[in-house]
Amino acid sequence: MKLRTQIPPFPTDSNWINGHINNEKLIGEKPVLVYFWSVSCPLCGGAYNYIKQWKEKYGKNFSRIGIHMPRSKADINEKLIHDAIQKERMEDSIYLDHELFVTTQFQNRVVPSFYLFDKKGLLRHIQSGEKGMMMLEKRLLMLINENK
């Protein structure tokens, strides 16, 4: 996915946890952070801790959407996914991308990965891996401040 690309539409099926999100709800008000994770990813929990901290710091100044991207057949076990969501206290809308539909739209290959969109829905930053979370936070702050 290239920078300045419009955020792809999210599926309307029932594979959502914590509420369904659509583009009409997202575009126009605040930046959007889309993060890809998997239950079998040991680095994803640590990366999500940063997102939780940002949620506390910046409150409702940005939206968050989680995409669970299975890395193996074992990752499709919904009990494991629900347990991980409860353990990490993930309150964001999370899409279970068992068919890799969203993953393909985003051209994503690894977890954790982060896609930061501005309030117009344009991609402004991409990051993969758990390193560089401070840079991601700086980009997020820049987009939050653009909205003021």
C-alpha cells in the first residue's frame, strides 16, 4: 500500500469483535490507526501496550482498528483470539481476517504492522515490527495536531 492511498473499505460481515466499523464512521473527524496482530505473535502484545498508553494519553483524538491476521491454521481458533483480547483488554473494533481479505487489501505481510491514516482517510505512515513505536507516536501526534 502506498502513502496517500485512501483507506480501503472494511468488510460488512459478522467477523467483528467489539463492534463493526465502516469508513463512513472513520473518515472526516480524526486520524485512524489500523494495526495488524496475531495470537501467535509474541511481539504483538508488547506493541499493543503502546497503543493502550496512547489511548490513555490522547483519548478520543484518534480511532483504532485491530485486524487479526492468522499466521497459521492454529491462529484461526476463536477461543484463543477471544482469550488474547480479554487478556490484553483490547476494546477496539477488531476484524477476524481469517480469509485474509483485509490483509490483501493492505498488502500486509507481517505482524505487528501499523497503518496510520489522516482524518481524510489518506495513508500517511506505515510501520512493521515492534521497533520504532516512538516514531509512530510522533506521526500520530502530528496528525492529531493537524485536526486542531
